[in-house]
Amino acid sequence: GENVEQHPSTLSVQEGDSAVIKCTYSDSASNYFPWYKQELGKRPQLIIDIRSNVGEKKDQRIAVTLNKTAKHFSLHITETQPEDSAVYFCAASKTSSNTGKLIFGQGTTLQVKP
Amino acid sequence: EAGVTQFPSHSVIEKGQTVTLRCDPISGHDNLYWYRRVMGKEIKFLLHFVKESKQDESGMPNNRFLAERTGGTYSTLKVQPAELEDSGVYFCASSHNRVEQYFGPGTRLTVT
């Protein structure tokens, strides 16, 4: 069935370093790829997304890249700050479907050390 | 604009009891989703409403779970009778276009 693999499961970086989280999806018909950030005790927050007609998207210190051929996409955070510490989830969906349900990766716990 | 709200934030019940979770979507969002995260694993889709109709309930684990969205506004998810494996965090999300989905804070359910 449809699945999304996410790596690594945990990531620890020093403040100011970059962090990269990678996801691979199985359904080639997937065309929408959001990333969610969940801080401790809070709701998953949509931080950036990319559609399959675009290879890269940036928003300040975060960027997402998509390789449709290889069926993988990545989240890049530059100049990390302690407030970036959270669990990050990638997901994939098919906007052509009648539901748009999200298939999530397993999550990455990012720790940014001051 | 108020975000998605869920009630209760936590629920602890005994095996065999019944629990009802509530979700209030963002006003005007016809699409409402339920998801669940169990034991630190991935967030998994349960079902999708468009207004009051169930569009996709392929993720519902079994017939102990019943979701409703009467009137097409808020939704409830009832678990009856609850089993130990039902413990987890239940998320609700809403969307105006079935693409961007906005999540609630979740209900942490513990079945003892």
C-alpha cells in the first residue's frame, strides 16, 4: 500500500548548523508534500509544502526539495535555532483523489543544542 | 480566525468503557479528517468527511469506532468498547480544499 519512509528518526545539531530530513514515498501518483512541525504539547503545524510541479521551495530558513523521479523529498533548515527543536513529519497525498488523505512519515525528533 | 479545536485534551478510561472525542473544525471548512498516532509511530488516517457525509473511512480500525458529523459542523469519534490498543493521540484536521490541512491539538486517549 501507500507509505512514506522518513529518516532519520532523531537528529541532534548545534545551534547555527543545518538540519536535513529526508522522506521517500511509494505512490508515484502523489503530488502534494507538506511538512508539519509539532512542538511539545502543541498541534502539528503546517510549515511548508511543495507540489509536484515544483522542484524546490524556500521560506526564510526552511526549504523543501522534491525529486519526482526518485520519489523523495527533503526538508532543509539552515541556521538552526533552539526554537526549531520539535518533531517534524513529512506527508504525501494525491490532490486528484476524492479525499486528499495524508500519508505520514514516522517523524523526526530534532534537537538543537544551544 | 480560530483554529481547529478538540475536546477533551486528555482522557483516561478503563478497558471496556466508552469515550467520545469531539472536533470543531475551522469555520467554513467542509472537509474534516480524523487521524491517530499510536505509540510514537506515524500519524495514520482514519476517515474523511465532506460536510456531513463520510467520503472515505478506509482507515477506521474496526466497528468499535464510530464517527459522526451531524449538520456538517463539528464531528465526534466514539470508541465503544475501548481496548488497550486504542490508546494514542487522536488528531482532527480540517481543510477548505482537501489539500492544505490544519490540525487540532489532539486528544490523548489512555485505555487502562
